[in-house]
Amino acid sequence: MVAVSSDVRSAPHDHVVQFYGDDDSLADGVVPYLGEALDAGGVAVVIATPAHRALFAARLSALGVEVGATGGGRSPSGGALVLLDAAEAMDTLLVDGRVAPHRFGKLIGRLIHQAAAGGRVVRAYGEIVAEMWAAGNVAAALQLEDLWNGLRREADFSLYCAYPLTMVEAEGDVLAIHEVCRQHSAVVGAPASPGRTFAPAMRSATEARRFVNSTLAAWGRVDLVEAASIVATELATNAVVHARTEFTVSLSRGGDGSVRVAVRDASPALPAPRQAQPSDGSGRGLRLVQAFAAGWGADPLPGGKVVWARLGPRPLSAGTG
């Protein structure tokens, strides 16, 4: 029998994500998780990098699983191990930088449904999302997480995803990390980041500015407070006026000394700067963000969007871009 010892226990329909620091700590969680399915005579599906497939296979072999050279294996109790390459799967799923749902259904959906036939225990481990994140396609990674969740409503299986902690922290997209965590039923080793959610009320713009400034003060970045006050106020005001939903403000620090301020709301409409007339009482917010930030952007997310601005690494004054 395959020996199992792990803090990660996943029932049908569970969706676990681990942010890991090194490969050994990842394997410490993943291998027992897969072993439980194999021990029960079920199916363990692994979609990972070559290095991780080799690591998992070596540990499973030590537990009695016969791993073949053709991408599969079998446990003493009759459980089946299926090994696929994450990069190849990513290339199959993407069309023009987006995950094609019909390709997901053909490649992943069909595999999971076949594995679960007859009520077998199915546990899947996937790194396609991490491959997409590493390639800079965070939106596709979040879309894929959403498609996995849709498949979990159709079939009885559990899913384990993983992201390298250094990768997501270096990217600095705090709201995307929050979105990843939101899409999972359990989170292991989540990176810490300051963030706060506000009501869709005008007073929230002031509260958001205070939150950003206090965080910068705690970080010793008072040099950015002036620019951050304007940027945070404008981004929060846009969320209140145009999205009219709750919004989350978060900050992250870049390795070059910059600070990223991001606002996530539940509206899919992306903002666009417009040329306000002298008599207009509004319409200048994004122009101010452009003036005080070293860069800004807006990215679609499942269930909304994130608008962000990068400050620094040196203090900026109005009129600089």
C-alpha cells in the first residue's frame, strides 16, 4: 500500500493552491495527496514540468508505485498515475493569449471525466497556471483557474495547484494573487501583502488614501506619499463613481524600489483617459494618475478588473510621466 502522510486533505470538489518556496516542500504536500488516490485504486493526474514530474515519480516509486517511462504508472492497489507536460498543455490551451474553453474541455475535461467514470477517486495536480504566470499571462492563468472550477461542478475530483512563491512575489501583482486565493477552497503558504476592501461610497476614497499613506509610512517610503495620495484618491474615486461596487486596494513593492498601488472592483469595464473640457467637473482622474505615476494600466480579471499604478522608484512630481 502507498503510505500517506500530509497536512493537505482534499475531498471531492476541493481546490487547493500552494505557494511554495522550494521543490522539496512542494513534493512534501503533493506526493501524499496523489498517494491517497493511488492507494484507493483511483487516478492521480499530474500536469507538471519535467523536473517536478521526475521528483514526484521518484518519491512515488519509493512508496511502491510502478512508474513507467511512457508517462504513467500503477500502484499496488490498482491506482493509475497519469503524467502530462505543463508547457505542452499550455500551448494546446492558448489561442491568441486566451484559454480556449473548447480546447480545455477536449484536453482536460475529457481526461477528468474518463478518470472519474465508475466513481473512482480522482486527484489532479496542475502547474499550467504557473507556466502561464511565468510567461507573463496572468489573465490566462486566472481564466484557467475559473475553468477548472467549472469542471469541478461537473465531475467528482479534487485539484491541487501550485505557484513558486518567489515568482508571484517578484511579479508584485497583489490583487491577482488575492484573486488566485479567492478561487481556491484552501491556501497553503499564501504570500503576505497589505490590502483592504472598501464600500462603494465617496468617503471610501479618503479612507483608501489614508490606508495607502499609512502603509507607505510603515515601509519608510514617505517620499512617495504625495504622489500616492493623488493616485490612490483618483483610482478609488473611479471605482466608486464608475464601477459602483466594493473595491479592494492593495500595495506591493518592486525590486527596483518602486511601489505598485492597485484597485480591484467588480466591473468589467476598463477605464480610458479622456480629454476633459475646462467646464467639466470630472474626467481628469486618469490624467492625474498618468502625471504622478511612473506607469499605469488596467487588466481584466474574472468577475471584474484591476487598475494599477506604479510609483517611483524616485519621487515623481506633477507633469512627469
